[in-house]
Amino acid sequence: MYSLIRLATLIQETSGDGGMSVVMIIIAAIIVLICLAIYIASLVWVYRDANRRGKSGILVALLVALISWPISLLVWLIIRDKV
């Protein structure tokens, strides 16, 4: 416990604005991780959805991943076969 407190103190001492830049880095890292998780989850969903509909799941997931991700995900939602 002492080492964590010492580490926090060192971080605050090294940053000129009282540790605010460290907080911003942590917040940015959390946002990036959330976006990455959404990206990966959507690709897994597209893969499984394509397989359920009789399409090549890996091919559709690769196309969604490589061709402008959010736009290609919307295109897949529009053009996929109805169950």
C-alpha cells in the first residue's frame, strides 16, 4: 500500500499541474479501450451473424473491418438477408 501512495506522490510531483495530465492520460486510455472493445465486439457479432445467415463469416467480418468500419457495419445491417 505504501508503494502505491509513493507512486502517486511521485506522479504528482513530476507533473507541473498537480497530476492533471496523468488523469487525462488515464481517461484517454479508458476511452480508447472502450472503443476497441466496441470495435471487436461488433466484428464478432458480424462474424456470427453472417455464419447464421449462411454467408462466409470470416470474409464478411474482414470486409467490415477493412472497409471504413462504421459505414461498412451499417451497410451489412442493410443488405443482410432477412431470417
